[in-house]
Amino acid sequence: MKGQQLFHSFLPGVTAAVLTTQSAWAGTVKVGEVKTTSSPIVLTATDGKTSVVDNMNKQLPNTAVDSSPVLVPALDFHNLNVKSLGNHIVPEIAGVNHKSLPGDKIPKTVLPSSVTGTKLTELFEAKKCLRTKQNSQAALLLASTNCSPKNASSERLAQATTPTESETPNTLEQPVQNSETVTPAPTGSTETSEYLNPSPNPLLFPTKPEEVTVQGNQPITLAQALELAKRNNNELQVSILQLERSKGSLREQQAAFLPTVGLTGRITNSRSSSSTLQAKQTQRLNPNAPDAESDTSFTSEAQLRYDLYTSGRRNAAIREAEENIRIQELDVERQSEDIRLNVAREYYDLQQADEQVRISQSAVQNSEASLRDAQALERAGVGTRFDVLRSQVNLANAQQDLTNARSQQEIARRRLATRLNIPQSANITAADPVQLAGLWQETLEQSIVLAYQNRPELQQQLAQRNVSEQQRRQALASLGPQISLVASYDLLDVFNDNTNVSDGYSVGVQATLNLYDGGAAKARASQAKSNIAIAETNFSEQRNQIRFQVEQAYSTQRSNLENVQTANAALEQAKESLRLARLRFQAGVGTQTDVINSENDLTRSEGNRIRAILDYNRALTELQRYVTSRAFNK
């Protein structure tokens, strides 16, 4: 008797499923009337979170399938009106035969309604990003990813909605905007909280546990992260200090154009040995003779020296200092670009870690639901212990993945916090949504030329070559004549001599010429000449490396852009697969396990789409770095 009840309860669902999957039969089979019976052992659910345990010993309501001598044609069986009869109850499904309606009453678009109670306004907003067409495929993908849903539930409209013509998996018609080449940094306010500013004392370090205890998480955008790195990053601060040091070296070399002035003064009390000896000899003859007298005198001298001619040594030293400043300025720019790249990478890593935690949490929830279903089926006598053990293993694996994902999330947060040099007690989270950061409009050839024109590394090699050239000139200048103007003025006053202070002066021109230094100057010039050749070789190598970097980044961002399109299509297919799994389950021919598996597939598809978008953002950031932002700030 129970077998007959089960057969009759599954009959209408089998009929609907067959008509759905075998559309060719729809035009030939005629059904007059179908009656259904229910059984208390039939297990039903309408959503992935509903456990079989919640539906134990609940009878299915009688459902009626409207039929006619000619069933719904195969090509028009796309829209289903789903009427919810309550929680945990299979809804009524009524097919709509469009060919039986007048032409002016055929619905152009059937608004999908969610069994779980999604608002119609949210559905309109979710569909708004699927209407407008544009010619640019890249801009279309930008709009498709930036039309992000308000929450995760709106991403899953296909889980409990019925399909329309616009919901086919291959449809990617999205509204786009006029896109230009942009930096990965999002626009918006870059103001950051004072809470994230580090201590002004770089030598301060915590001595108590509460000083390193994280007080809370501060959400920041990528633009704010870049601003914090610009202010606080230690590596950038070191480069700026090195630039200031080079400027001081230039001022030192420029001082050679000015004369040097010195002043010396001395007070001495002296007694010569000859006068002492003479006084002693006199005292032998005359014991009353005085001792030898000492003389006290004051002398001072002022010197002035000015190099009139240095054989080019002075000018070469100044030009060397100027080129060193240029090298340091370019190094600050290079360091800024590297920091911008590293901050963007680590910010995207944090976004991916956050999404991985969300995906792992969803997997744990699905595994828990599968375990409850398996245990319920085992208690009902229709499941096996093997299914329960398999579900327990899947749940344990999902929990381990969640634990690892949370660990990686915390590591990503602290890595970015270290890069930004925020206080010890502060922590940060990503506030930006996962979306395409921009589009690259330049061709590969234009990108390579822009990189050649703007990369600081190339200009650094040219500046280094100039430094070596000036060092060579300084070495050779030491072999040439050196002409200087020398002047001095001196004063002399001997105490107790009853005379006034006497003075004197001297003015002259001094010329020196190094006739032989053992070849040291020529050896220094030869070393500088070798350094010139090294700089030229490094320039050639750096040029080839820059071309490869641009080509690699350009190819990577193009392929990742295509991966975004593929991930979007896979996501739509996963939604459609979940919709069909729910339809089969509602019809009684599928299982809740199929629904949960489809939910897992949808979760993985969402993860793949997020990874594709973030990989594209990383590639775009690298391309922007290898061309440098200076190319777009002119």
C-alpha cells in the first residue's frame, strides 16, 4: 500500500520533469486529468537551508496541474508562475501557454518572483544591469562586474526564480560607461582617521601587552590605503631622506665657487733653552743675577684662499652631485610606484581572503544541511550509514577550510597593516566591493613606448652614466694645473716690550702641478670609464626588461579580462543549474542533495568570478606600474 502511495505522489512530478527535459513530447502527449495522493514519508523542502528533519511526517498538499488537449509547446515552456503556499510546502506550478494568448497579451518579460520573498524592487534593480548593450566588450565586462548586488541573496536570484529569455547563461548584455585608462585606485575621499596615524617617534616600541592588543578593525578603501602608505611607509620615508642627503651633498660641492676664509690666534709664553743656559752661567759668577726671563706674545692671522682654476674638477664635482640628486628623485618615484603596486596587491589579497571566508562559511552551512539530511534519511530507514559518514567527512573538511581561510584573512590584514605602518593596536579591513578597477585603452605598442618614455629605471641608468663621466673628468683634472689666489693678514704683540702691536700681510697667486702620481689619476679615470660602459649595458638590459614586463602585464590583463567573461558565463550557468535542481526537487523527482550540490557549484562559481576579477585588477595594477602613472599625469 505504501508503494502505491509513493508512486501516485511522484507521478505528477515525473510528468512535469519529463515535459521540462523532453520538450519534443509536449506537442503530442495529451493528459486529461492527474490526481495525486500524499504519503507521510515523502520528504520535501523548498530552499537549501530547509532540513529534511523539518518536513518529517508532513503530508504534501494536493496539487493540480492544469492541462488541455494540447500541452504547452516546447519552445514556449520558459515561464512558470510560482505561487507560494507557505513555508516548507511545495508551491503550485502552472505552465503558461503563450500560443493560446492573443498577440498583444503575450508578456514580453516575465518578472521573476522569488519563493523566499525577494522584493520586486530588488529584482528590478538586479535586472537593471542586464538591459543595455554596448559595442565594447571590455567596457561591457566592466559594467557587468560593477553592477554589484546589494547582498549575496540578490546574486542568487536564479536559485528560486523562473527563467526568462534574458536569463540565458550566454547573455551578458550589461550597461557600460565611457571608460578611460584609469589607475586601480578607486576614486573618492582619501581622508583617513587620526587613529591610523603612527607615533611620530620612530624609536618608540611597546613594552606592555595591552599596547599591542588590537582594539578593533577600521574599514578603509584602496584610495585611503594608498594615502596612508604615501604618508607612513618606512621605505618611502628612507628614500625621501636619502634625497635630502643628496641635496646636502650638492650644496657642499657648490661651496667650491666661494672663497675660504680662516682666522687663527695664539697667545704663547716661551723661554728658550739658550737664555736659560746663559742665565745659569751668569748666576755662577754672580749669585744675585736674575733667572732667565720668559716672553709672552700674541699672534693672529687671517687667511683667504680662492681657487681660480681647477682644470674642470670643480664643475665636474658639482655636476656629479646634481646627477646624484636626479638619481634619488627618480628612486623616490620608483619607490612610490612600487609601494603603490604592493599596496594594491595586498589590498586585493585581503579582498580575496574576505571572499574566501564567505565562501568557506557557505560551504560549511551546506555541509551541515547535507549532514542533517543524511541523518534524517538514516532515521527514516531510507538512508545508509555510509551517507552519514561521507557527510561528516565533508563537513569536517569544510570546517578545516574555513579555519584556514580565517587564518589567511588575518595574515592578509596584518601584512597590509605592516605595509601601511599603522599603530600597533590598529587593524584594518577592506571596504571596497570586489569589482573591476578600470580598463586599459592603450595598445601594446603605445604602452611600450609610454614605458620607455616614463620609466624612472631607464632614466636612472642614464643619470648613473653621467655620474661616472663626471668622476672620470675629476680624475683627469687632478693631473692639470691648479691655480689659487692666496692672501693673509697677521698681527703680533709681545707683552712688556714697550712697543705697540705690529701687523703684516701677504697677497699672491699659487700654482701647483702634479707631475707624477704613480698613475693613480689615470687608474681612477679608467675605473670611471668602465662604470660608464656598465651603465650603458644596464640601460640596454633594463630596456629589454621593461618591454617584457609591459608585454607580460598586457597579456595577463587581456587574458584575465577574458576570464572574467568566462566566469560571468559560468556563474549564470550555475544559477540556471540551481534553478533546474530546485524545479526538479519541487516536482518531486530530485533530492535536496542535488539542490545543495548545485548551491555549492554556485558558491564555487562566485569564488571563481571573484578570483578572475581580482586577478584582472592585479594585472591592471602591474601594467599601470610598468608604464608608471607619470605617463597619465602630463
